[in-house]
Amino acid sequence: MTTAAAASAARGIRFGLGTRLALVLLPLVLIPLLVMGGGAYLRARDILESQAKSQLAALTEAQLEVMRAWSRLREQHLQLGSQRAQLNAPLDAMMAAQPGSAAFAAAQRDLRVALESLVQRGDVTLFSEVMFVHLPDGQIVSATSPEVEGQVLAPVRDAVVPVDRLATTPIYNDSLLAPGNLAIVTTTPVRDPVSGETAGLLLGVNRGLRLGALMEDMQVLWQTQGIYRVERGTAFLALAPDVRIQLSRYSMDPVAEAGSDHPVFDLAARSESSSYEYEDPGAGIDSIGAFQWAPEWGLGVALELPASDIFSELLGLAPFIVALVIVAGLATLVIVIVTTTRLLRPLSQLTRFAEDISRGEWDRRVPIERADEIGALAAAFNRMAEELRGLYRTLEARVEERTRQVRTAADVARAATSITNLDDLLRRAVELIRDRFGYYHVTIFLLDESGQQAVVRESTGDVGALLKARGHSLAVGSQSIIGWVTANNQGRIATDVGRDPIHLKNELLPETRSEAAVPLQVAGRVLGALDVQSKEPNAFRPEDMEVLQALADQLSAAIQNARLAQESALAAERARLMSAVTGQFSGLMDVERVLETAAHTLHRVLGQPEIMITLASEGVQGAGDDGRG
């Protein structure tokens, strides 16, 4: 806006000074009230949400413990049952009898009776079905449901369930156990009492109504311990990777839903217990939930409540906050209009100054012509402008420095793709890093074949050439920056080498005052380290380490690619030479010619100074054979 336009706008104002000041101060009163009211509302909402999540988390933990107790009871019962003589006797008879014989059929019936006795303990039904399965093919030898006998149980055949220990395993959508639904399988190996070898697998299945009874017990726990209404809540089992199992209302038969995109599956991959917020896309209901995950089963328990049930008590707080804001606003407007007679005209000058500063006129200053608060404010504005100018120049320097770092990283990446010789690449990299960042010395260490020594592979300057000629190396894990970095696969900074406990002084680099090193690594495997040294103390910042690590990662990839290319070329050359050797043998019928040709060729391929081929006589071979016989 031009000066004339600003003056015109000022003449166009029709409000009195009191009204104008009221309009300025009114937001200063209303905003804190709105902030406090909104803060109180949000704080109350957070407290209710935190309490709900805490209770839901406690309930899911209790429900999972109910499920684990349920599992332990069935595991103990099945394990004790596997040791009964009533089960082992017909099993031994079946093993001794010929399949299809009368003795085999009788033993199978006796075994079925023994399995039926394991379905219940007293008046409590523990399993929907019990069966004995042959290992390792998974064939059902006997079962409480005879129609499945002789069929192959895929989870056993495919080693989905453990066969060497007592275990509980959830199985989804098995054609025999629970097509399209969940079955919880309890298994224990049955061992021969004499040999101790595994004779088969005793397997108890819970599905359908039995699984529904378990989920109903868990639902009852929620209803008895929860503080919220549970009619609209949801409880379900989550089976990795994407299966939800829950009871329909007024039903005892669980319903499984595969392909669910519920967030509990992603959260379970990171934590065994957590709370979450979820919007049901079908019902359009916002819910707050919590889950507890059992990693040994790949299954978890989740509870959800509609957010409207949790926050229903907050609805009466909003009208009170609105009324408070309106009353406070009217009172402020009346008081300011009555008591205020004028505005502080010098504020317009400060406003124009602020506009000039916002346009980047950093040298602009406000004349200080008053000794009151306005003069103090003008002085404060001038100090702020000076600080902003310094800050702007500092930011410009940092942007320039960051641009130089990014350009260096790009140059190293370009060199990694354009320079095929590893030595040339490393030489170019250390020179770029030294020249662009102004470091005193730059060195690249690579681990030797044993992985125990970090050897200087490339270094800058005459000192670097001398270190390379000496074959200078440092042991991995030694009392040095390089030893620590290569042992821990982490970067390290020595801000003051004279005080750093693990810095190893190099007499060839007497001016070093600070040092930093980052690992050269690929997929967690350390290849070496990039070491930089400066003549200034405290020369390295965390952002410098990020850039150095990025450069090191690029160099690591280039080093790994060069090594792979070298190994591939060597393998190809050896294959070519071996093909040539084989071709030279064709057509040679004389033994001496064959041996002479082989010796000359091996000499050329292996590069050894002397090749000797010795043939054992038939008498020696025969004697060796007789000795072995």
C-alpha cells in the first residue's frame, strides 16, 4: 500500500478512538477466554479419554489372562490324558496290528473311547473334538468324530502347529477343523513309554459354540468390571494378519471376517498392547479402543466403545463457555469505550516500520524521539531489527553451507556412478570432502579379509600417501575413534581430541583438534570407516554427521558394487580359463602329453612358480583299498 493510499484509508475511518481501542482489545479478552474454555473442554475430554483407554487396556489384559488360563487348563488336561494307560494301550495295539485287520479296528475303537473321555472333565466340556494324528504326514488315526478318520490334517502336515511340545495354536479356515472360521487347537506329543520317541500327536479342537462360550466369558468379564455401558461396545479377537472374530449379538457362534483393515493389526506389529481411535467406515461411528496381543499365538483381544458414550457428559459444558465469552466480551467493549479517550498515534509509525521490516528492509530504523513507553518500544523495535538482520545473515550462511554439503553429496554420488575404478573413486571422494568442507585431513579405512583390522585405503595429502605406504591399520574395537566406530557401527565425534578418552594421537597429524568418524556399512555389515579431522575444536555438529553418514552410505554402496563386480569378473575369467583347459585335453591320447598340458595350463591359470602332478601306482591304490576293506 502506498503512502497516499494509507492516508486515504486513515481518513475513511468513521469510528471514535474509544471504539477503535475496544475493537483492538476485545480479541485480547475473548481469545484468552476462548483458549481457557477450549482448554478446559479439551482437558476434560483428554481426562475422560485417558480414563477410558486405561480401563479398556486393563480389561483387555484381564480378558487375555482369562484366555490364557482357559488355554492352560486344556493343555494340562490334554497332557495328563496323553499319559493314561487307557490311551496308550490301544495305541500300542494299533501300532502292532496290521492296518485294516480286525485287531486294528478294535484298537481304533478303544482309542476312540479313550479320546472321548478327554472331551470333558467332570461336568465341564473342554473340547469340541479330540483326535490322534500320525506324524509326520498328519493323517488322523482316530477321532471322536469317526467321519474324519483317515483324512490328512493340513496344519499338522504343514508344521503349522508344533509337534514336539505342548502348545495352543489358533487355526483359521481349515477345511476339517473350522471352514471359514477360527479353531483353537491344543496339541501335545504322545511318546512311546519304552523308546521315548514321538508316536503321534494328541490334538484337542475348540470351535463354534465352545469358542463362543470362551468369548462369552470374556464379555461377561467386561460387563462386570467396566464403568461404561457395553450394549453398543464391541469386543473381538484379532488373528494375524487380518482376521477379526466376534460374537454377533444374541448369538454364541463366532463370526470370522477375513481381509480386515482394522488398525489393531498394524499396531500389534509394533507393540503388544496399545490404545487407538477408530472410525467404522460402515457404521460411521467413532470409537476408542484398546488391545492386548499374545505374540505366542499371533492373536489379540480388542475392546472398543463409541466415543459418544465416553464424551456424553461434556455436552453440558459448551453452553456455559459460550455464555461466559459473550458476557465478558460485552463488558470489555463498554468499559474500554467509556474509559479510553485517545489512541497512541505514534503506533502508526511503528506499524510502518514493521511493514518495512517485513519487506526485507533490514537497515530501516525508528527515530527515538520520546522517553516514555513509546520510546522504549521504538528502541525495542530497533533492537529486534538488528537481531533479525543478524539472524537473516546467519540463515543465509547456513543455507549456503547446507547447499555446499548437498552439492558435495551429489558430486560423490555422481562419481560413484561414473568412476568404475574403486581406487579412483575413493581418491576423488576424499579430495571432494576435504576441499568442500575445508577439513584438515580425510581418510577412508576398509576392513581386511579377517574383519579384525581397519586398513587405510585412501587418504589426503602427503601424510595420506605415507599412511598408505606404511599399510597403516587400527584394530577393530581398539582404543581409537576408528576402532570404536567399526566395532559399534555408529558414528562418533571427538570435540576435543586432547580430552577424548579413546582418541589415538597420530604424530603425522599434529594440528588435529577435533575428529569425527562414521561407519561404512551395507545392510548392517561394516566395511570400514570414513574419518575426518579438523584444526578447530568443536568443528563437528550433529548435522555434519548426518551429511558425512550420507556420504559414507553412498561410498559403501559403491565399494560393495565394486567388490561384487570384481568377484564376478574373477569368476568369469576362471570359468573361461577352465573351459580353455578342458578344450586342450580333447584329442590327447598319450598320458604324458595330457599331464604336460595340464601342468602348463595350471601354471598359467594359478600363477604358481611350480606345478607338480603325481600319479599313484595301481599297487599303491590296491593296497589302500585292501587296507580299507
